[in-house]
Amino acid sequence: MRFIDTHIHLDGEEFDNDRNEVVERAREAGAQYVFVPAIDLPSVKRVLDVCLQHPGFAFPMIGLHPEEVRDDFEEVLDAMESMPLDGMIAIGEIGLDFYWSREFEQQQLVAFERQVKWACRTRLPLMIHCRKAQNEMVAILRKYKDELPGGVFHCFTGNLQEARQLLDFSNFVLGIGGVLTFKKSHLPEVLAQLPTDRIVLETDAPYMAPVPMRGKRNESALLVHVIHKMAECWGISAEQVADITTHNALRIFHIQD
């Protein structure tokens, strides 16, 4: 079985003591590639360093996470957009997050739209984070619907109607991770009604560990639990889930296998 973790914060300090072991466990479990998003300016260097340490396995993204947007976001994005994009596979992690606060709502909206336009220019897919802001996010994306390069709606946990609204954007897929395994999650019922070619796997590690490791640090090797739950939802084998989602990820991120 081979699979792709399309979203892991492998540069995070949570992995500083055993990053190589985390990578080795991921490979042993069947991970073919892992994709590593940036969240702010300092993290771009960390992401690149981690990916250079694991060439051909870890692939970097560049972007400003909505929770990191402050009044200086224009300067941050100026700096990011001046960087070479060699080796970058996506613009991300970007998006909107009004879960905790709307203090920087207008800045988030402007930063998100600017990065959407950046992706349209560079033709790099988007890795989009959205929390309590789907209406605002969709309104911005619709302005560029014919230009969008595609991408992932990361950490999808919504209902069927929300899923269909997002999948109305062609060349986009939903990122599914540990929440699928949670006891009270409605995702299994939603996932059973979605096309298999519009789903990719992700951990969001070190966060969102699946059952039976919920509450502990997440890592790519634990995606096997999500794969088995997804197989149950779709009524197919775990190997088929891994193959389908791997194919989807390669297609979205334009990676030649």
C-alpha cells in the first residue's frame, strides 16, 4: 500500500526531537510523499530546510496562514512573492479563519484574495484552510472561478451541502484526515456520498490524530487508520483507497509519479 500525506507540518517544533524517525515510520507505513505547507515568513525557510533533508519525499509549499495575518501582511506577502518558487508545489497554507476572532477579518480577506491571484498567475494549486468562513471564501473564489489552478480544501469537516458547494470548483478536492475516525463525526455519511476522485488524504500533523491515537501527536504513519475507515465508507479495500487518493493527489499537485 502506498499513500500521500498532502498536509503535514513536518517543520514544526513538535518533530524536532525525532523528525527522521517520523519520516522513517511514514515510509514503512506506505507513505510515498508528504507535502509540507508554510504558515508565515519564518516557516518558509524551515519548510524548505526540512524538504531538502528529505529530497524526493517531502515537498514544500509557500503561503500565509489566516491565523498569522496581521497588519503587516502586505509586507509579508511582498517578501514571499519575491522568493523563487523552484520546487514549490502549492500556494499554502492560506485561507480564512474566523473561529476564534474577527479582529483581522478585513486583512484576512485581502490577504486571501491576493494569494488566490498569486496562484492564478503562477498556476500553482492552492492549499486552503477555512474555518467558520465558507461563505466569504466561496465569494472570493467565485471571482476567479475560470482562472483557478485547482487545489485542496484542507481539513474538510462539513456537511454534504457544503461539500458539494466546494466541489463545484473544478480541479479542487477535499482533504480528509483524522476527524473521519472520530466517534461523533458525521463525515463517514458525507464521504459515502462523494465521488472518490475528489478526495485526498492528509494528517495536518502534529494535530488531529485519528482514533485510536486521538489526543496524541499525529504523524503520517497514522494515516493508515484513516485509510481503513475510508475503505469502510466506500465499501472498497484499503489498498484501493490508497491508490485512488494517491492518484488524486498526483493529479492536483501536477507531480509525475
